[in-house]
Amino acid sequence: MVRPRPVEVRVLNRYDIWLRFSDGCAGEVDLTPLAGQGVFAAWLKDGFFEQAFISAEARTVSWPGELDLDPDVLYSQATGKPLPARSDAA
């Protein structure tokens, strides 16, 4: 089964994004808890968070410098659906 992936991202305001997924589902995700943590300290730089885009290579929301987020977690947060089971064979 192919898991839905983000196909569109819009920055709504500081650390909030709206996403549309390949299955047509859409929703908002508040990324405030990540801001300033580890690699996400880059989001604190003026204008950096607003550079969010969909990476064709990573198939998820990304920022310059190869900074990206787990698409399955984003889907769960945006839609309220549980995370898909992960296979150890993958």
C-alpha cells in the first residue's frame, strides 16, 4: 500500500502549516513544539520557516539544508488518523 505523501504546503503563520496530501486529505499542523529544538533552531532565523517546500526527493515538507519532517507523522497530525504500522522488513 502506498502511503499518502504531502503534495502542497502553505505556511499559515509562525510555525503553522497547511498540507494537502496525495490522497486528497488536507489539514493544519502546528510545529511550534519543534521550533528552536536541535536542527529546528534554523526556523528561528527570520524568513527561514517561510521557505517550506515539498521536496520531490524526500517526498515530504522540507527546508533548505536538507531539513525535513516525517511524512507519516505529518499525515497523522494533519488528519487525526493514527500513524500507519511500520514493517520491520521495509
